[in-house]
Amino acid sequence: MSNAAPASRPYSGWVPGLLSIVLMLALWSVVALITDRPQTTPAPWTVAARIGALATSGELWFHAGMTLFRVLASFAIAMAVGLALGLWMGRSRLVDSWLNPALVIALNIPALVVIVLAYIWIGLNEAAAITAVALNKIPVVTVMTREGTRALRPDLDDMARAFRMSRWARLRHVVLPQLAPHVAAAARAGISLIWKIVLVVEFLGRSNGVGFKIHLLFSSFDVAGVLAWAFAFVIVMLTIDLGVLRPWERRANRWRHDEA
Amino acid sequence: MRLKLRGKSFGGRAVLGPLSLEVERGDRVAILGPSGIGKSTLLRIVAGLDPAFDGRLTGADRLATVFQEPTLLPWRSARDNIMIPTGCDGPTASALMDRVGLPGREAQYPRQLSLGQQRRLSLARAFAARPDVLLMDEPFASLDAETATRMIDLTRDLLDDSGAGLLLVTHDPQEPARLGARALRLSGTPAILG
């Protein structure tokens, strides 16, 4: 079998990827030098210095930690609820017909409306912030899980029933492995969407976190500070993606490859 | 295992007519008939996969099914494919894999096995469930003659050793003879046993 190509792909992708980042930094530097307005277009090294200062003062870790906590809490809630709803709707046509209109409406409600209403109805607190973010993400996870559930293999379902496998064993060994690619895609798409919404939530109603800091820096038109916080957190999220989500996805897909 | 069927229809179209079928431990029964006659439908009813029929299915026997295709879990190792659905322990699974000619393949995934090996694994899985009656749905169709012969011999030996009964569905009139099974013919519309 000719399955050598996928294994070598990540390596050949490194070089152009790295070069494109270098190119973007160069372009940014040129623009910063030409415009020569450090107040609105700070140079990359100015932003890098700010990130360094934030990291050494410890401020970065506290606020990034608060934001990360909100991201992970709402991510966990959204994945759990979305997975359960998607499985339920994918398995039962009746449930799907009843819940689908609500799902379509939920998918189209602007994130900002959910956030504002959560703060008004629940209060300006942590629970409201996390609920608002989770509510924004649940419909997307539900839709992706539902599509995966509809594509479940009926022959394996028959096998599981013929051998009287328990509900839990069926979910764990028959259903979830088939849903894994959909769940992984929902998780990857979800975590990047969620951290952007978390920032809005913090901007509007929290007194710590990256979004709160950006709020303060916005009032003083400190562009270098805004960029420093944004890039610092992008690095945190990329580390999670590369260090946690991707290895997990690779592990879950091990059975597809021929390594003996 | 005892089935008293009054009828089975799909969307108003009667597929199976009134028939009764009884298979016990040690019995070997083959149901013959052309494709599309309702053989697989009958087997699905017996296996408990299709509860929407008019009639009664009784008996507390343990059943295990060998499907037309291997129907293995691609994301679990060969040994887990035996242990997870049947709940048997590791040594039993390994012993059965030796028995069907797959020694040392425990850690491999199904796609690393040939189709013939996958079918033998599926046979091992069915026997791991320690069935009183083994249900088989055209398990030797789409195999080349030599592989089919080996599979049939293996199935017969395993049935001899375990004492399990057999309910086989096939279109090939030679298979029942080679397995020592009593042949029943399914024919007519709606189909009945003759």
C-alpha cells in the first residue's frame, strides 16, 4: 500500500510555514518604519518588548491564566452539552424535528446578544461569563456531532446489538470512535472561536483577563499593549493546539495507518 | 431457540409467510433459497435485530452471529475485537485466535489483516460468545473456492468442539451437506419453509 505520503507531510509543511511568518514580520516592520507613527503602528520589536515586560512582571500569567480558565471551562461545557444534544438529535428523527428550529435560531443569534442577556439575567459574575461563552458554542458542536451521528455505520450497530453489548460499551467502542473525527474538528474549530468570545465577555463585564486588559489599553489608545496581549494569548492557544489537540487527534487516528 | 412467525412485511408488502423454526444446541439447520427471498430477514428476526414482526420468538439460548461481512471495529485491535463485544478474557481470545489460524496477530488492527483473516477473526469472535446457537448469514459467499473450503472446515470443527447449534442462511446447496446441516428451503411469495 502506498501510504507514505501522509506521514512525511508535516515536515515538508514546516519550511513554507516558517518562511511565511518571517515574511509577515518583515512586511509589518517595513510598514511600521515607513509610517513612523509608533503610537498607532508600533514595530514588531516594540510589541515583543512589551510581551517580555508583561511576562517578567507576572501580569501576563495572571490575566492569561484567568482567560485560559474561562476558555477551558466554557469549552468543556460546550463540548459535553453539544455532544449529548448532537447524539440525541442524530439518533432520533422525532427529537431532531422538535429541536431543529431552536438550533437554527441559536446558530444565528449574535454572540454579543447572548453575552449582554447573560450579564443582565444572571448578573455580572463568572457564571454568567462562562454560560454566555458556552451558549455561543453549543449549537456549532451540536450540528457537527449530529452530522457525524447520521453517518454512523449501521452494520456495526447491528453487530453491537447482536452481541448484546451494553449501552456504555457501545458508546465507548462503537459510536465515539466513529464520531472522533467530527468531535476533533468541532474541538479545534471550537477552541479558537471560544477564546475570541471570551475576550468580548471580559471586555464587557469582567475585571481581569486578557479582554479586560485590552479594554483598559483601548481607553488609552495603547496599540502596542493591545497587540502584545493579543499575540501573547495567540501563542498560548497555539501551544495548546500543537501540544494537546493535535497529538490527541493523531492518537485517535492511529488505527487508520498501516504501521505494523 | 424457537420462532413461531405469523408473517413479516415491509411497508405493506408481505415478505415472509407463516412458518416455525426451532434450533437447539447440537442441531444444525441450513435455510436455502435464492437471493432476495427473505433469508436474511428471517435471520435478523432470530438474532433479535428486527423486533417488528408478527409472531413469537422464545428461548433463553445464547446466540452469536457471523455476518456476511466481517463487521469488525476498525479502531480496535484484533484481540479487543473479540474481547469487547463478547466480554471474554484475554487468554480465551488468544486461544481462539490460535484456533482460527491467527496466532500472534492480537495487536494488529483489522485493516492490517487480509479479508480471509478478518472473516476468521469474525468467526473467532462469534465462538468467544460461547453461543448455544450460532447464526450465520452467507458467511462463505464472496470467498474464493479454496478459502471458502477452509472456512467451512474450520466452522465445522469449531461446532464439533463447542457443541453449539447452527442456523445457516445460504444460497449454496453444497454448504449444508459439508457442515452436516439439515437443509430447509425458503420459497414462494410470501416465503414459507418447505
